Amino acid sequence: MEENFSEMQTAQSRQIERIVMRTAEEKDNLIKDAITFVLGDDWTIKTVTGRCEIQITPNKREIFCLDGKPLLEFYPIETFIDHKDLGVSMKVSQKYRKLYA
């Protein structure tokens, strides 16, 4: 019984890790798209180093800025957990708003 519980915990940990990585990748892609919109396709990590910042608002929103100009607003991450008969299902969502275009 204890072995099954340990296997279930390991599976849940892997699921959480995949969700976190996917959420981070989606956020990274949104930031890359915003930078490309402003600078064009010729930018590199080196050319934007020191020019980007994340500001945290009192209501826990994150504002991504390039050269001091706000480009994206990320809302707090929402987590939805559904306790099903055979296990637990987890969904993570983070809304955002483009401040450019």
C-alpha cells in the first residue's frame, strides 16, 4: 500500500513539474513575441540584457517592461484541482494582457 502511495506521489510530482514548465514556456514565448514586436527579429538575449524588467503591482500582477515601457501584464496564476474517483486532475492558468500593438 505504501509503495502505491509513493508511486502516486511521484506521478503527481511529475505532472506538476510538466505543468510548471509548460506555463513558464508559454510566458517566455509571450515575452519573446513582445520583444520581437518592438525590436524586430534581429534581437538576441545579449542585446536585451539589462533592458527588461518585471514590476510587481500591489495586486500581484506582473508587468513586463522593455526599456521602461510596459508591454505585457500577467495576472496571478490560477490553479484548479479536481479530485476524481481515480486520482487528482490539476489545471493551471495564467491570464495576460498585451499592452502593445
